[in-house]
Amino acid sequence: MEKDNKLVICKPADKNFLKTLENCIRIGCPFLLENIDEKLDPALEPVLSWSFFKVAGQWVIKLGDNTINYNQEFKMYITTKLMNPHYLPEICIKVTLVNMTVTP
């Protein structure tokens, strides 16, 4: 679906995970975070809660210690291999969960 938009794929265990996310937010690339567990990295909180604000007419977000420009073309997808994940209610209200399992 996002192939033509240069989808960037990353795993939480990757060394440059946050740097990659920052770059995608800046340039507006779609970002796929795959193979997550039931707990998400706290650094994702500003992105999940849409904590954007305007500075000098430009939308920005504070991600970790950095304040970066936010491109409105940015999209984030998160996937897991867990069959029946149980996320905290604080996470469930910030995301849209889609169950892609196939049943007979």
C-alpha cells in the first residue's frame, strides 16, 4: 500500500530506531514498526498522542530530547506477530487496532 511512498521498515531492536523515526517524521515518509511486543517504547508517546505544536508557523513534535519539524504526510504503522496481544488501555485509545488473522 505504501510501496510507492518509500515505506521505511524498522524493528524496535534496531540501533537507529529513533533516528529513523525522526527522519520519517521530518520528510513525511510512511514508517512501519514491526514485530513489537505488548509494551511499546515510551519514546513513541508523543507520536501516538499527537503531541504536535506550532513554533513560528511550523508544526513540530518533541521526540526524546529533540524538537523536530513535523511533515503532515507522515504515517505510522505498527505490527506484531502476537496472536492475541493485550495492550494497556492507554495504548488502545491512541491507536486503531486491526486484527488481520484469518479464521475458517
